[in-house]
Amino acid sequence: MALLLQHPSLFHTTSFLSTYKTPLITLSQTPKSITSRKPRNWAVKCTTVAAPEIGSGSNEDVLVVEEKGRVNVVDYDWTEEWYPLYLAKNIPEDAPLGLTVFDKQVVLYRDGKGELQCYEDRCPHRLAKLSEGQLVDGRLECLYHGWQFEGDGKCVKIPQLPADAKIPRSACTKTYEVKDSQGVVWIWMSHKTPPNPTKIPWFENFARPGFRDFSTTHELPYDHSILLENLMDPAHVPISHDRTDWSAKREDAQPLRFKVTERTDRGFAGWWGREADNSTPNFLKFEAPCNLQNNREIIDKDGVTNYFSGLFLCRPTGQGKSMLIVRFGSTKRSPLANLFPEWYFHQNAGKVFEQDMGFLSSQNEILMREKKPTKELYINLRSSDTWVAEYRKWMDKAGHGMPYHFGHSTISMPEVAAVVEHAPAGLVASIAASSPAKGGIGTKHAPNLANRYFRHVVHCKECRSVVKAFEAWKNGLSVVAALAVTFAILVSGRQWKAALLLATAVSVAGAYACSTVTHRGDPVAAAAAVLRPPLTSDHHTGTSWKWGTNSTITTKPWMANPMKLVSRIKKIQEELPSLKEQCRELLSAKQDLIDKARTTIVGNRASLQRLQSSMGIPVTSDSDDPSFTNFNQVIDEWAVQVRSRTGDEGHEGSEDINKMLFSAIVQEIIFGS
């Protein structure tokens, strides 16, 4: 779903969606002149590669045109903007939320009246983070010394003050203006200029009758400008996200057509589509500071206009970090999409970002290391990179008003190095570790954003509830597995034994899948862990996944990710000792039950024989005692089954049956032999 509105072939094959309606777009400002660039020295840079001939012109004909002239710098101040802070529905009701805009740290919470309050994330007493505090009767309390704040940042309680003393006026915290608009909380960063409500973005499609959307939040380990550049790049979708959803296919990679219709001091807009279609049905608009939307209007066979939108609200969260709010919606939703829960689309979006993460992180590192504008590093093609070039040229005009920027022709590096945050110590750290849904926890206490749990789940109420549900299922299935094993040992009927062992296997598989969710925050991966078929090796075509008899999905050797394979092997190695120990515990518990049952039966038989002897009744022999005979028969049959699994049928010695059973479990469950 995360690709549907980006991909150029969306609805291309849908017969009844045939007519495109073009909304009126006005050119509010003529294009500004851009500083000319020096021609590339291809003879020096590309001597080892023979470039193919492209038509009758030069290679430069395929590149984005460089306009001559000086860069027109505009008046811009990054603090005098509204930034997307968080989805309103995901703000915790019972805890403060620590967030960042560039290098400014803020804390957001709902007071006792349910109203949003936002302060600078530090206590005026000794600079402790207020986001590590708690809510007490609707007031924000610092957990260092217990100072409490409310409303406009006024301190209303200091436990250490004498009863007759007044709270100093300076004991207040700096506040920020926040507004909830269309389900998104926006923050005004300036303390010098009053908030300008007219600058809060308004997205028309999201206010249309019948418009439905799903929204998700992701924290990402690269700069916001690289993130926006990636989001406005439809050319990479067929390659980077091949077969990720229903639309992206590698064979659909082709030249694109772009038409810039608007350039202003605050952004740009235009149309794009596939060159082969000779049309540009998709409308893209970028607006300062970091808002991007991709829209499409389609008229169906009944003449009804349907609106489709992809909205990307980006927030810089520091050097090499960003947070993105993604919102996809339409006035007409596919019936197939209604069959899937919303968390499925969240996890699919997470998969999309993971596919690009390595490329974008390395791009971020190179930009920081090279310290050059992008025109000296990029090769922008007119048939794929027009929006990227437009965005970097806009950064040339406005970047001087930002803490740092990478423009097309200009650059300004951060004046202060990035601050590495450390986890707190003591009780707060233990609480934070056990409650990862707490505000800001993903950034502060688990900075590894390669983990989907800390990149998305901690910011999403729905996915957190799904993970908690899987945790409960894991515990329940573990109990069921243990009980099934116990009863399988005690019952005598072979059919009951088979049924209970099957229930054990299913329960263990389910518990393992649920464990995958709780560790990775990925319900989709959990389903794959259960449904993943056995792999068969093919030296010529790679590894094939056999689904039944009529379908095969082939994975080529060069498509494998060595790091993922190494990580998977290490994880299996780490889990083996734990699994073996659990097997030993189950076998030990089983042996205890057998010993107790044997002792009880023998004791009952001895008591019966004494009673019979005292009453002059013939004493029942061991062979005539049905309970003792059946018990020994069950043990003997079980030993034979174990020996048959271990290939030791002819052995009649007194070897510990638990050792043989343990060997069988390791072979059957762990190695699948």
C-alpha cells in the first residue's frame, strides 16, 4: 500500500478508471535563475566505462538542464514554520512524550482537561528531561526533584520549599504553541515571532466527504532532506521495491515524464507520469518546511471523480535523523484492502523503508563527509530525477535560514556536532526498558533504528496493542504445549498420544511465531515464520520455496542478503541452548511424573496384596494386576518408539530413556530430520 500512490503504473490497467480530471494549477511565480554549473570532465571521471551512444546528441542531453544566473536567495527562518510533531491519536494519555525538531528538544502531553501542552524538554531546576517525568493530576512532574508544571509552563509545586515560601517566578519552563489539524499535531518553533495560523498546511483531499485514510509514523536514521528526496523519486520504486506490494515490478522501470508548473519561495509543484503513456496524471507538490503530497484524480465509468492522496509529513529530528508521518487515503477504497487490518499496512510500509535504509544511510554519510553541494555529486537525469533537482534548488534559496542544508549549488554544514543521547540510570531506566511505549523511548533508550519495533511500533498504539496480544498468545501457547506433552506421556492410547503430540508441535510453532513478533514488532514476519515452507536447494536457479505442487518462488543466489543470513544463523545458535534447556526441564518433569505414578501403583499393589493375604484371599500376582501391567506396557511402547526415532531399535540395555528422547527431540524439532 505504501507504494500504490508513488508507482507510475497505478490504475494503468484498470479499465473502468479511464478518464483523468486535471485540477487547475496556477503558476504563482516565474522560475528563478540558478547558478550555472561547470561541465563534467567525462574523460577523467569515466575513462573505465564506455558510455553508449544516446541518439545523435551528447550525453548531456539526458541530464537535468542547468539554468544560468545567480541563485535568488529568499527570506526564510526555519523557526517561523509549523512542523508535524505527532499523530494526535498516538499521543499517550498517561505519560509525557519526548520529541525533537532539528536540535530543539520538546515534551508533549495532554493535561487533565485533555488539552495539548508543549514545553522545552528540560526542567528549569537542574536541566533534567521532563519527558522522563510523569503526569500527576494532569500536571507534568519532573522525576528528579518532583517539581510540577501546568498550563503555560508555570511551576505549581516544589516539594523542597518551606510551607510559607512562594515559588520563584523564574521557576517556569519555556512553552511552544501546538495545534491539532486534520489529526496531526503541529508545533510553531519560534519564540520571537507570534504563531501564524495561516501557515498550518490544509490538505483538501483529506477533508472531502467519504475520504478514508490510514496513517503511520516511522523514525528513520538519515537526514530529512534525504528522506524527502527519496519520497519524491518514483523512478526507484520498481527496482528497490520489486514485488513488495501489488504494483512495484522491476520490469516496469522506464523513463518518466515531468512537468514543473509552479515554483515559489515555499516550494514547487508539477505533474508526472510514464513517458510511454504520453501523459502525466500524477500531481506532486512540495511545501516548506518539509511537506510532500502526491495526488491523483480518476473519473470512473459512471462519471464520479475519485480522489487518491499520498501525504508525507517529515520532521527533522537532528543530524542524520528524521521522523515521518505517512498518510494514504482515497474516496474509493479497494474491497481487497478492507480485508486486511491496518497494522498489516503499517508493517508493509516498514518493509518499504527497510529496503531503502541502507542506500539512504550511506548517502547521508557521503554528503556529510564530502561537504559538497549535490550538483558536484549527483547525476540528475531529466527522465527520473527532476523532482530531486527541484528540491535541492529550492534548498539553495531557503537553506541559509536552516541550521544546515545541502543544496544543489550551496551548502552549510552544522555548526555543532550531533549530541549522542545516553540512557538514564536507576529506576527510570528499568521502567523505560519495561515500558517501551513511553514517550520518546525509541530514540533515547534504543537508538538502533534498524529495529522495526523502535522505528515504528513504539509510536503506534495499534501496533503496540497487536504486539501485546501476541505476547499473551505466546504465553498461552507455551502453557498449552507443556500440558500437551504431559498428557501425551500419561495417556495409553496411541491415537491420543498422536493428537497430543500434534497439539504440542502446533503450540510450539505458534509460540515461536508470537516470540518473533514480540522481539521484532513485526506480525507479518510471525505469519511467515509459521507458514514458511521447507527449502530445497538448486545449484542452478538458487533456492526454491515450494508452495504445493503448482507454484514455485525462486530466490537467486545474488538476491540473498549475507548479513541477514549471518544474523539468522546467530539467532538460531543463541536460541539452541535455551531450547535444549527447556527440553531437559520437560523431560525431567516427565520422569518425575513417571516415578510418582510407578511409586503409587507399586504401593497400591503391595497394600492390596497384604490385604488379600490377611483375609485369606489368593494374592494377585504382578501379571494379574491390570493397572501395573498397563503402566509397564505404556513405558515399554514409549521406549520402543523413542529407539525407533533414534535408530537404536536393537538396543536392549539400561540406557537412560531420557537421553534417547532428548536426542530425538533435537533431531526432529531443531533440525527437522
